[in-house]
Amino acid sequence: MGKIFLVRHGQDKDNQQGILNGKRDSELTDLGRRQAATVVEKFKDIKIEAIYCSPLKRAYDTAKIIAAELGVNEVITDESLIERDFGVLTGKPVADILKYTQKIIRSDGINYFLEVEGAESFSDLLLRGGQILEKINQQYPDSNIVIVTHGDIGKMIRAVYHNWTWQKGLETPYFDNTEVLELSDSQDKEIL
């Protein structure tokens, strides 16, 4: 059986400025490009068959950098991997979350807002996480696969993999830029 590795995209301009980007399509910063290039060291002894990624620039560019360095020919974009729609909070400073809603889950110092106008729910995000894992299982059942994605959807993919609720998925540690997690039936491992 193959392994699935979750990778969060490199730093983008919104991350750098403390902006909630959601589905905004911002570019990687110079640091983000350097972060993506260093991810390959984490895979030096692992044969990767394919890389799935969000079509948003920050994830797609991260995936292309990783693929080029690893010699992986297949980078597959999938709409299921796009970050959560943040609704009216899209483009707002992270510090503004509590101005729009008090319905939050605080985990690892991060405020995850539950309800704001136009935002995608975590239960819907969990469904998307299940769709992408099912697709990968069908297309690459015995292969090592990298998924380059975003913070919130990354947590929901992890929750689906472990058959957790979306609430338990949010309670997991923060998923930092270019952090790599190997999903495992026993205990997920951060690849250093």
C-alpha cells in the first residue's frame, strides 16, 4: 500500500500580510518559492508517483517546484483541493475574524470561524476531503502520492483519512507553510 503525504503550499503574499485568502489566488513570495524547493529534501528516499494539488497559484506553483526537483511528471490539479471559501472574510486581516463572528473554535492559537456570510462549512469541506481521497485511492491505490493543498482543507483531508469529525480535525496542530505530514493508520508523522 502506498503512502499519502500532505504538503501545505509555500508562503504567499496574503500569508505574509496576515490576510485571510481562502479562494483568493495570490502568488508565492520569494520565501514561499524557497520553502517549496526545500520540501524535496524531505522526499529524497521516497519514490513519488504523482502530485495532486489545488489549482490556486500558491499550491500549483509549490507543486510544480516540488515536481521539477523530484522528477515527477504528473501534477494533477483538482478543484476538491481548493481552500475553504471564507465568504465575507476573504481578503480581510486575520485579526478581523472576531469582528464578524463569535462562533469560533480556537485551536493551536488559531481562530477557526464557523459561521460567516458566504463561508463554506467545515462539514462541506470534510465531504470534499473525502472526494479527493476516494479519487486518489481509485487512480493510485498502491503509490506514494503528494497532495499540495491549503490549511483548512488539509486538516479536513486528514480528518477523513482517520475517520474523525471535522471538529476533531480542527483540533490537530496548525498546518504550517510547506509542512509535510505522512498520513498513517497508527500516527501521522511530520516529515522533517
